Amino acid sequence: MNLNLTHKKLVDIVSGNAEMLPEQKIDIIYYDSRLINTSRNGVFFALNGRRNGHDFLQKAYDKGIRSFVVSQQVDLPNDAIIIAVDDTLRALQAVARNHRNHFSYPVLAITGSLGKTTIKEWLYFLLADEFNIIRSPKSFNSQIGVAISLLQMTDEHNFAIIEADISHPDEMEFIEDMVSPTLGIYTGVGHFYADNFESQKVHAAEHLKLFKHANITFALSEHKNELRKSKINADIVDFDSWKNVDFSQLSYSNNRVIALHVAEFLGIEKESLIKKASQLPVLSNRMEVFEGQDDNLIINDSYNIDVDALEQALSYQFSSDERKDKIVVLDLSFVEENRKQVILDVVNSYKPTQLFILENNKVPQELLDVKNSSILFKGSYRSRLKETVQLFKNRKHETWVEFDLKSVEHNISVFQNKLPEGTKTLVMVKASSYGTGDVNIPHFLQQLGIDYLGVAYTDEGTTLRENGITLPILIMNTEINAFDDIIRFRLEPSIFSIPQLEAFCNRLRQDNITDFPIHITVETGMNRLGFYPEDITELIEKLNSHNEIKVKTIYSHLADADNPDPAYSFQQIEKFKMMKSQFENELNDSSVLFHILNSEGTSKFGKIAAFDMVRLGIGVFGYTSTAEEDELLPSIKWKTTISQIKTIEAGETVGYSRTFKAEKSMQIATLRIGYADGFRRGLSNGVGAVFINGTSCPVVGNVCMDMTMVDVSNANCEPGDEVEIIGENITIKTFSNRLNTIPYEVMTSINKRVSRIYLK
Ligand SMILES: *Cc1c(COP(=O)(O)O)cnc(C)c1O
């Protein structure tokens, strides 16, 4: 966000009341105190959403915010600037409208009950080569979400796609006033009209108010009359002109055709659109996808059951051709009567092979007998469907790690909020992204729009390229015998010695390659890899005389960033600055970027030493020494299950070498995890413990290769129950302390045979 507002202007825009306004500019608006970054001049809007923003004013103040827009009496220290308004939401919308009106490029708005996010993302995919697009994040389509989306518009964009939705009559006027769309897409309300509207007609007419002043609105022909009645200029989507595209294997062809039609209208060549039609990305919601028992593919989306999320889950299930039979399982408890039919209509419109509606948590035998199908489970958060899903888990791999990608996304934004605008982000995905798996995290990072990836060795980079990663990839530890792969896969090597530079340039010359991207590592105090300050003069001479290469970035690495005493880090940063100025003065290329900070460094010195880019690693997963202060979210859970429970009597021993001897009768559970999984033998005999149904259960005896015994005398449990190795009760920090190591080692030591589940 770059608002460039004065306080006075802000007060004018929101028709607020305030005393003594400072000169200082405002460049960002916050409405969530968790995301505040004080290196920027921000104002906090106390919105009354699900939570009352006025309850978080002190927290925002403590984080350094001094300007507040409020609608209640507030009690803040004297240096707070209070701007009082009648309605903070309307005030935010007024700022959004004002901001939007600075830009003259097209603003395309999408509304209707279904398919908005899908169409938005698909259009983005189709238009991204031709336009620099700002689009609503995720499904930010509410009164607040639309305002926040508009505030992201900048001069650098040349096209905006904004999603909007309403849940009550008389809301659309406000949105229309804010967005002033030049173009529109209407997806219809069908019979999915919301309860707060009198009828389908009324609901449709409300939606269409968004396009009152739009030049043209796109819609399917079935909506022609609604548009005509609302006096809206319509461009009706023509299916016939896409009849040579084979949509038969694909779901949601209506949405596809709308996106293609609009992209063609905007000047994208038909031929390239036809090619892209089958590659439109599959969009998913918060879902868990895994191989289940009996060759079933399980899609677990028992998080919420609103119609949009349901539609996305179905679209995901029906567009993947992994299994031919598509089974849908619904739990409709906690769904209001009048919404049940709507949900059933949506599901039936996909024509599932079989539909099960569960009642009172009873699972019909017929469902348990399903084989070789994809099964979508959908229920509200409150339903107990999650437990049912457990029955379908593959019993062969009962030790697994879960990665929460939402937390990863959150953590990255926490770091980015600490950095000056424009700072690039590289994420280190070495060692299979810190043990999280070869490609899922890199793909997710690519979707998030991260600028760069980094790996330790060339092989890791080739794996990424072979799996469709197109982001630039920095190789830290460049091996001479990997030059061929580096060139073939367009990986970007780090150079840390003159002989290495010469060897690489020789290799490039053989193929007449020029301007090949490289990075330079400089030594500031880690004493691992890199050029020393005294080598820089010679290095620069060589770099200036070799046109085979082009230096993209120059970097160093902090050795002591997690030390509460920053002295050594400051010393390294100063050294780096000196080298940087030498490069800037003597190198014949001024486009080079500089970087030195890792996750810890970014937390602590992001404001003063980010230079042009930061390199995040462990922090992305939520584990740094200041994780709590920074409000990073842990992203990893490691689980196993109980295979058997035994009662042993006083005097009996447990496990190899009989290191544990019972003093009284006790209950022992055998778990499906051992040192071969990464549950190290050092955790034997009470050093380690696990959590079962809310009770801590210490390890008894020695940890075996594939199994571990724990004391469950105090736990209420049975075979098959889930066991927490790392999670809410046992943090990764606790776990690594028990082993005298650090989270990095724990993460990268979870064996490959442990299955990985990614939660989106
Ligand atoms: C691993 C690594 C990082 C990331 O470090 P974290 O402490 O995990 O944030 C950054 N830079 C280099 C050179 C690295 O090797």
C-alpha cells in the first residue's frame, strides 16, 4: 500500500474530527493489529467486524501506531492522534474510493453468488502476460475486503480485477461508489439467493447495482433479461466461438468460457487462449488431500460448508482425473434448514457417482466399502466429520507430518511487513525445503509471488526445475562438475573464488553464452564461503572484463543473528556496507542487488539492513527465537498412532536391553514411530514424551527403529488413537531442547518415509 496521504487530507476524506494534526504522511492503513509494521507510517482503523477493532487500539499503539480512526470514546496516551468518525467502515471505504480515483486504468468488477474467485484467478492467469494486474487477494469480497483490495492499486499496475459480494440489501451502493468499475462480470445468483433477500429477482437486482455505470458487463445468455431489466450494457458470452475447445474433461466450463471470452475481449489472441484453456489452474480451498485406504483419494474439506467453498472443493474434485468415481459425503448437521436444499443442488449439479449424507455421525457400510474413488468430505467446522475422515486414512502410513500453508503465507507476510517497500524476498528451500518435502512448498511459494528461491546444491535446483518451478533459483554451494546442469536448467550459481569464476566463464565461452546470471558471496564473519574484503579489487576487475556472466546479486550471511546481543551482526553489516560501496563505485553494472539477512536477521534488522532483498528460511515455518513477539505461526505438526496397549506388572521390563523396569503395574502403548523416522534414540527412557488425548506420556525403555513404547497409565486412550509428537502441546522448540539441538535439525531429520500432508 502506498497511499501518500497527509493527515489533513485523510480527515477531509473521512469527514472526521481531530485536533492538532501532524505533518507526517500516511502510507498504509491497518485494520488488523497483528499485521502492523512500524517502519511505515500507518493509521489504524478500528473496524467493527467479527471482533471490535476498538479492543485492539492499545495493542496497535504498543506496536508503534500513533494515528487512529475510531467511532467510540477511546483511552489512549496523549501522543495518539485520534480521528473521530461516525462509522469507521464507511470512512475506510471513503479512503478506498479516493485512492481508486487516482487511477485511470480499467477496473473490472466481478459479482454474483458463485464462481467469482475462480473467474478472477483464471482471468488473472490468462491476462498476466499482457497486463500488470492488481487483483483482490483470496476471496476479499466483503465491504472491508473490497476496500482493502482497492487500496493495493498503484501506478505500476495497468489493470484491476476486484471481486465483490453482498449479504444484505442496500450494501451494493457503497461498493459501487468505491469501485466505480469500468467493466463487469456477472455470474448470476441462480437459486442461491441469500436469506436476507426477498426473492431471487431482488437479490439479482441488488448485485447488478454494481454495474450501473460500467461501460460493459459480461454475462451468460441466461442472465440477459436480468441485465436488460437493470438497464446494464451487456456483452453476452458466446459459447459457440469456443466449441473447438474440448471442455468435456474439465469442470466448470461456464466459468472457463466467461474467463476466455473476457480475455479475448481484452485483446488476447484467440490461439493462445485456446492453448491455455486446458491449463487453467485448479483452485483449492482449505483442504487436505491424501491417499486413503483401498486406493481412494481423500479430499477432506470439513472446515466450512458455505456455498462458495463447497463449489471450489467440488471443482477441485471433478477437475482432477485421478479417480473416475467421484463420491461426495456431506454432513449437514449445523446447517440451517433453508440452506440444505441449496447445498444439495450445488452438489447434484456436478452429478457425483454417489452422494452420502451422514446423520448423527453414523457411517453407512456402503461408504466404508468404497474403493478406487475420490471421496470429498464436506461438513461444517462444528460437525464431527473430521473423526469420520480418520476411518479412511491409509493405515499403512500412520506416522505423518502436517504442514499448514496458511501459516506459511501468514509468516511470510509478517516478515514482508517489516521491510521497506520494494524489498525483494528470496526463500531458502534447501534440504527439501527444510525437510518439508521436495516440491509442494516451492510450488506454494511460486503461487504466492515470491521473487527468488535458494538452494544449497545444484541437484536440489534441478529437482525444482523438473517439477515445474520457473522462479529464479540461487545455488549457494556451486560445484565445478555441476556447470553443465547449471547451464541446462538455468540455475544461478554463487561464485566464491576467482578460480571458480574463471572455470565457469571458460565453460560458458564454449557455448558462446553471455550474460549468464551469477551471484557473488562475500565473507563478513561467518567464515564459510566467500570473498574476503582484500580480494574484492581483483574480483571486480575480473567481473568487469568477463561478458560471459552478469552479476545479479552480491550477498553475505550473518553468523550470530539469534544472539540477543546484536554487536557481531552490526559488525558484519558494517563490513558488508563497505564492500557494497566498493562494488558500487567500481563495478560497471549498477543493477546489482545486495542482501545479507536471514529470517532472524530480518526480524531484528529488517528496517536497517534489508538492502535490496532478504533470504528467509526457518522463519517461514514459524520458528525463530523471536517467533512469539513477531506473531509468527507454527506450521508443523508431527503425528503418529497407537498400535497396541499392554498392561505390565511390577518387575517386568520394556524394550531392548531391558533399560526400563516397572515398579508397579502400568499401561504401555506401542507407537508407530521410531528412530528411523527421526524420533531419535536419545529420547529413550523419559527424555522424550508424547501427548495422547491431552495427557503427556513419557517414553519408556529404548526407542526402537520403527516403534516406541510410552507410559499411558494416566491417559484415556485406545489403539488407533492419534499421538502428538510435535504440535500444540509439544512445540518444536521443546522437542529440540530435549535432544540438545535446534529446530532446523529436527525438521530436516524427519525421514522421507513419513508421509507429508499439506493443509491449504
Ligand atoms: C539457510 C540460509 C538462509 C536462511 O536461514 P534461516 O536462518 O533459516 O532463515 C539464508 N541465507 C543463507 C546463505 C543460508 O544458508
